[in-house]
Amino acid sequence: MRGVRDGSALPALVDLALKSPTGFGYALAFGELAVGLGTSSASSPGWRRSEAH
């Protein structure tokens, strides 16, 4: 794991994953959900107000 940590862009994240793998997994899962919900709601047709004609 030291090689992974040394070559990683954010070594602190590798340290966090080693110290608390369950917490790190939950953090990743919640982040993925947030991004997924943010991109799906922005791409849905109802996200903009329709102009009155």
C-alpha cells in the first residue's frame, strides 16, 4: 500500500481508506449519489422554467 500511497494524487485519501475502510466506502457512495442526483436533475427537461407565451 505504500507504493499506492506514494503514487496517489491525494495520499491523505489512501490514509483515510486504510484507517477506516467502511467510512471511506460510505463517503464514496454518498459522493456518487450526490453527483448522480445532481446530473440527472440538471438534464431532466423540467429543471428550467418555461416561459409564458
